[in-house]
Amino acid sequence: MRQIVLDTETTGLEPEQGHRIIEIGCVEMINRRLSGRTYHQYINPARQIDAGAIEVHGITNEFLVDKPAFAQIADEFIEFISGAQLVIHNAPFDIGFIDHEMALLRASNPGVEEICSVIDTLVMARQLHPGRRNNLDALCGRYGVDNTQRDLHGALLDAEILADVYVAMTSGQTDLALGGQGDMSGDGGGSANELRRLPEDRCRLPVIAASAAELAAHEQMLELVGDKSGGNCLWSRLADETVN
């Protein structure tokens, strides 16, 4: 699976008000692992950046004076993302801006979702953690992802951080090969609907019995648990039932 984790920075919040993209950052993952390939570009928006936006990302009008227009980088950018699954935090924002830029070039240009599938990690986070803050910084804290370099928003840095957050959010035990799941071929044989059997000639593991002192200490602990629980120590009840 080829996935592109993508982020943008813009001159403001609404493309309908003439705001434009000023930075694109992408990192590529193949089978959920970073491939090392990235796409990063600053863009001259041919308009002023809102003061509030500068406070968020720190990109100034002066910095972008010598940067290319979107039209100059559009083909390279589209080639990089085409056919991939995009991973974006608050996808409607970034996709709305990209589609706006493409429409400015030519009204017949396809939208992002015509050339890529999209995963919105904000929607995913809200489903996993309803009622909690789910911005990127909050998710970094929740999943132990290092964001100490994130003093300001930056498209490439945020894409790199989001890649780590996405992998953490979606990690799970998906390859245990139990109950017919996964590849059951191997030395133990068996079909996909059988548990794998260990070979009969395998080395036997030694069984080490508890010593008398260890058994006595165990009984003392059960008595203590029984006293603290008002006689509701489950282990003691199970032991009595086994004896009886």
C-alpha cells in the first residue's frame, strides 16, 4: 500500500475568499513504513498573507517573493500523490485548497478525490476519543509522539509528525493467525481454519515446580487477600472447589 501523509499551510482560512496555498509537505509510506521519499515546496501565492496565519506558521510575504507559483509545481505535485491513499488531519481543509488551486489553473482539472483515496485522521481521532481534544498536539501527547520541534506549524514537519501519529492510532494485533486469520502455512501444517500445531519431535520444556517455601508464601498471600476482601478471594474458592 502506498500512502502519502500530506499537510498544507495557507494565506488564510477560506479559499472562497481568495486565500491560497503557500506550503505543501508530503511524506511517503509504503506498507505503513516511511520510504524516505518526501515532497516539499513553498509557493508564492501572489497575494498577502493574513497576520493571523503568519502567527500560526511563521511564513512571511517576504520569504515567498522568490518562490514558484502553484502553476509551476502543479504537475510535479500531482504526479507525486496520484494513485496514493492520502492521510490528512482535517482533510476537507487541505483538499478544499488543493482543489481550488487546480480549478484556478483549469476548470476541468480533476479534484483530489478523483485521483486519490483519502483518510481523515481528525475524523478517526474523534471516533476513537469522543469528547476530547483531537488536534495534532493533543494526539502527540496521547500517543507519545515527539513534537518538541513544533514551535510553529510547518507542512513538512506536521506531515512527518502525523505519519507517526497515524501509525500509532492504527496499530493493532492484526496478524495473530488465530481462528482462520492470516497465513497458516508452515512447519505445523494445517489449513487456514485450523490452529497451527507444534511438531511432535520438538524439545520439551522443563517443568519447574514451586518449592515448599514458595507454596507457603502463596498460601499466606491468599489468606491476606481473603481477609482484605471479606472472604471473597476467588483463587481460594477455586482451590477449594478443585479439592472437593
